[in-house]
Amino acid sequence: MQHTRNQDTLVGLLVASGIAGLFFLAMHVSNLSSFSDEDSYTITAKFENSGGLKVKSPVSAAGVKIGKVTSISFDPKTYKSVVQLSINSKYSTLPDDTTASVFTAGLLGEQYVNLEPGGSETYLKKGGEIEITQSAIILEKAIGQFLFKSAAEEKK
Amino acid sequence: MDFIEGLGASTRISFNKLGRGTHFLVQTISGIMSVLLRPRLLTKQLYSVGVMSFLIITISGLFVGMVLGLQGYYTLSDFGAEETLGVMVAASLVRELGPVVSALLFAGRAGSALTAEIGLMKATEQLSGMEMMAIDPIKRIITPRFLAGLISMPLLAGIFSAVGIIGGQIVGSGLLGVDEGAYWSQMQASIDFYDDIVNGVIKSIVFGFVTSWIALFEGYDAIPTSEGVSRATTRTVVNSAFTILGLDFILTALMFGDH
């Protein structure tokens, strides 16, 4: 009897440590704890060019992550990229003249949407649209412009 | 002509074996209800299948994580990207190495033992003895072991990955000086709960299913001699390894293909 009781304890320990391991993976390793979908609202931003932005790319304001990109689509009428941003409901006081821009974290890092609040008294509503946007900087374009400019200066 | 004859015969034999294996699997699964009514049978097997594999899984996980930390650091530091070490260690463990390596170890540690046990039971006519007493050996012997393998595998894979990530952190930020905050925060930013962790758990459940099935069927189907049992044990380990690695490729292509 003592023997089987020991076995039961050890089986219990195995199950407990297995669940603890999975729990650790869920809460400490993955993004589950940082953000959940329920308490968020969606706003739209239209960019001339959204660059390498992807679904699930972070949305941040003043360097703090406040949401994520939920969908990116091409609008065939205005030829713009329509980006849906899901923002945590805690941050519901973004002014309606907020600027959205696509930035890159570091030189080779992932691209993210940066929101820069303006001075307006009215807030962006659920489903609202950010009017002022700034496109992603395409590195090839920038290098091309730089080379073109320096070549033109050399001619002078 | 002999060659073609042999080819036909071996094809027929392998299809016959697959058919018997499927029949065996269906019988095993149909016994699940009666095992759940007698949980004592299950805990006993969880002990011999799961708890006995705990140590090898934990230690291997720790070392695999430490090696990943070391190798990842040397490669990533060439690009000045040591900070992403956490992502590399966690993604490779949670998606691939955790389920696959723990399943391979499980096949070697528990699968071979299961085959040898069942094969010896058959050789010493314990299984037919049970049938004589009107006890269904599949429900009584096979199903509890099958369920135990199915339950232990995801738990063990979870322990493997968790311990490995901690091992990577010990080497990465303890010995090599990667910032500890960057290790964890970059990891949390990149690893997705559903895409990475849930898919890893699904993989390990599939591997647990397949490994237990192979091990038990090889034992049940073994030629009841000492040589037959030893061959069956070898076949368990070899076939499990093939199946795990082949299935892993298919599962990875299905799960992570759309990125």
C-alpha cells in the first residue's frame, strides 16, 4: 500500500510539473500575458505605403506598446494600404489628430506603427480613422535618392 | 523474377501488418472508457511510462537548451544580434526540438520498455492466460499503457521546452552576458501562444499517440521467442524515430507553412 501511495505522489508530481512547464511557456515565454483581444478597440489608418508591416506588428505610442496590427489590405479606389489597428481599451484617449507612421525598430528590426498624439480635444472613437499618416521609409528608395543627390552635387 | 515476387510478398506483408495495427488501435481506443472507470490502472502506467522518463527528459532538455544558447550566441554575435538569443532558443525549442527530441527520448526510454514488457507477456503466455480467464488483455494491459503514453508525452515535452529555455538563459545571460531583460522580452514579443506553443503541444500529442501505438503493437505482434522480442524492441525504436521525424516534417509544413 505504501508503495502505490508513493507512486501516486510521483505521478501527481509529474502532472504538476508538466502543467507548470506548459503554464510557464504560456505566460512567461509567449505573448499571451502581454495583450488580449477582448478589451480592445479598432481604428483604421491609410498609408501611402505600409512597407514591411505585418499582421501582429506592434503599435506603440511614446515607445510603449499599446496595441497591434490586425489586418492590412489594399484599397483599389485610393490605391492606399488600409491598416486596422487594435488598441488596448486602457488607452482610449488618443486625440483625433494623432499621427500614425510606420517605423523600423533599429536598422534591421521589425516594422511597427508609431502613434504620435496631437493636441485636439476630441478623442478617436471606436472604428475611427487616423487622418494624418506617414509612410514607411523604403530603404532602397532612400539610398537611391541619396546616390542621385550626391551625384548631382559632384557635377556642380 | 524472384525479386518481383519478393517485392510483392513484402508489400503484402507490410499492408497486412498495417491492417492488423489499425485493428489493434481501434480495439485499444475502444477500451478507453473502461480504463477511465478504473483510474488505478492508469496511474500505475503513468508512473512507469511518465515518471520514469522524467529525469532523462529534464536533463536532456537542460543540455539542449544550454547548447542552443551557446551556439546561438556565437552565430548571432557575428551579426550583432545577441539580444535575439531568447527568440532563437525559445522558437526552436517550442516548435521543433521540444516535441521531437522528447518524443525520440520517450521512444527510447519508455517505448522500448513497453514493447519488451508486452512481448514477454506474450512469450510467457500471460496474455492468453488472461483470455482464458475471460479478461480482455487489450483493455486490461494495452489501453492503460496507451493512455499513459498519450498523457505523458505533452507534459514531458512541455517540461523539456521550459527547462531548455531556462538552460539557454543560464548560458546566454549567466555566462555570455546577454541582457536578461532582452532575452525574455524579445522572446515574449515574438513567440505567439496559439501559433507556436499550442502547435508544439499538438505535435507532442501526435507523437505520443504514434509512439505508444507503435511500441504496444510491436510488443503485441512480436514473435513469442526471446529473439522475436528483441527484434520487436529494435523495430519499435527504429520505426518510432522514422515516424516521428517524418510526421514532424508534415506537421511543420501544415502548421508553420503560411508564414
